[in-house]
Amino acid sequence: MHVRQVIIIGSGPAGYTAAIYAARANLNPLVVASSVEAGGELMNTTEVENFPGFPEGIMGPDLMAKMQEQAEKFGAEVLYDDVVGLEIDGSVKKVTLGSGASHEADAVIFATGSAPRKIGIEGESRLSGRGVSYCATCDGFFFRERVIAVVGGGDSAMEEATFLTKFASKVYVIHRRDELRASKIMQDRAFKNDKIEFIWNAEVADILGDDAVTGVVLKDTVDGSTRELALDGVFVAIGYDPRTHLVHQKLELTSDGTVWVDGRSSRTSVPGVFAAGDVIDPTYRQAVTAAGSGTVAALDLEHYLAALGEAGAPAPDVAEIDGLPGAEADAAAVA
Ligand code: NAP
């Protein structure tokens, strides 16, 4: 089998930025973009107002289309398929796809992003797609003149609640504390919106309905009392969990559940496997930080392949590669 230089798993800002850099370095990257989630979380976003270079804002899907176009322009190959198997122990990495095809490469960049977090209650999974949603831009349209709730107190919850007021007659925001985590600008926008009503200090203890959502059971987080609230839909926006299922037991993870990387680099616990974007980031999780992280991964990859070429097999130890972000941290740790 032809052994490529690099396979990039993931097609969000981290994956496509890594692909742009790797393609410009003539590394002919193969991007496995996913069959249904190609483009990542920005595909579920409306207007992106904080990506530098777009003062008028840009729609999330348009931004991702531009990133893909830029990667392909320099020679990246994009496959709309899902990785179902990953063998990364040896010096040649093997990636098996849902189609049954497999590809091999000297290195892998793992940029699978994160998935919406679930509340974890019975009614949530039973009524998912029947009034329970994780994507306002995908499903908001179905709730014209309906009463709905958004669960969460972060930027995602504010963004979804504000967006959903275009359709719904009323949007409750249910938050477990009496203070939001969201940025000031997003909070202010939601507070100013007449259709949004905040329910503070409340957790969703159950979601009610047989075939469709009819309401929720709210539990007061201060006094423990419960009450029912009639609703037609529930949008869950309580954060994201890194998508690491492919690398459990294969790559070291952190206590946050993200893939462990060495200092500020993208080097994982396995030589030749680099990770970038939300899958390594429990804190910032912005499109632009993910893009920067993809750049780091592509540059680390270039150094790795260069060292591999000079030394021949076997692959160099990660600590032996000089000049990489995190190298100072290694030195400090040794000292
Ligand atoms: P987040 O900032 O982690 O906020 C999650 C919210 O959900 C918090 O308010 C949290 O409550 C609540 N929560 C978490 N687990 C819960 C549970 N089991 N039950 C009930 N509530 C729960 O997540 P996010 O809003 O998705 O934002 C993630 C990142 O993306 C952030 O860095 C954010 O700035 C960024 N983002 C930016 C934009 C933008 O700039 N336009 C838009 C969306 C997201 P507590 O506050 O009590 O912890």
C-alpha cells in the first residue's frame, strides 16, 4: 500500500488549517472529513463575528467552505468518510474508513473536535429529534410560534436563545446558577431580547412527553423543590466534550478528557501522532484558536517528517526533536 506522509482526521478549523500548511509544504495531506459532520461545529453556526479578516461577519458554513477550498487549492485531498479504526503504534499509521478502505501514513494529525454535551437524563435520549435538539440552526425552523427552552449559561446558550427568538414565540433560558458564564456582549444581547426569559438556579431533572416534548421537570438548585414547565422543545447548550473515542487506550488523555499534548506543542504521547483544536483544548475553544492549533500541528509534523527523513526508521523520540514549541518546557522539566 502507498504510504502517505500525513493523514488529517477532522475537517473543522484545526483540520483544514493543518491541511493548508501541510499542502503548502508539499506533504499531500489526505483529510478524512467525516461523512455527516464535515466542516465541524461551525457548520451548525450562523454568523461568525469574531474570526479576524471578516469585519462584516461570515456565515459558519461559508467560512468552512473557504477553508476547504484553500486546502484543496494547495493539493489537499478531502474524503467524506468516517474513521472507524486507527492503528498508531508502529512507525506506519493505518487509518480504516467506514467504506472499508484503509490508508497508511508516516504521521497523523488528530483534529476531531468536540461533540455537544448531554444532560444525561432519560427523557433526553428518548425524545432526541422529537423536540430535544443540540443545534438551533439545524432545528430552530421547526419551532415557529412555539414555546421552547435553552439549557445552559454559556456563549452557546446565549447565541442559540437569541437565534431561536426568530422562530419561537418564547424562549426560556434555564441555567443552574444565578450568574451566566457567557461573555458580556452575548449576555447583553439576550437580556435585551423581549422574547427571552431567564429561569435561574434550575436544573432540568426530566423531559416530559410520549412522542414529542410537552414539558420539563425543573429542580431548584437552591432549595431542591421541583416544578413542571410546559414546553414544545428543549435545546441543550451546556458545552462540548472532546471527541476521543477513536484514541481511548491509544493516546494519553488529560483529566479534562482532552488528548494530552507535550507543552505548547501538538505532540501526543505517540510519536508521529499530533493533535489539534478542540480535542486538545478544554479552555479557549474558538475557531481562531483551533486554526492556530492546526498550524502548530502542521509545523510539528514538518519537523517530525524532516527528522524521520534524516534519521530513517525508527521514528525519533519526541523529546529529541529540537526547535518545537514545548521544547523549552521539556528542558525546564529536566532541569
Ligand atoms: P461553556 O462555556 O462551557 O458553558 C457551558 C454552560 O452550560 C455553563 O453555563 C454551565 O454552567 C452549563 N452546564 C454545563 N454542564 C451542565 C449540566 N450538566 N447541566 C446544566 N448546565 C450545565 O460552553 P459553551 O457555551 O458551549 O461555550 C464553549 C466555548 O465556545 C466557550 O469558550 C465560548 O466562549 C465559545 N463560544 C463562543 C461563541 C461566540 O463567541 N460567538 C459562541 C458559542 C461558543 P456553569 O456556568 O454553572 O458551569
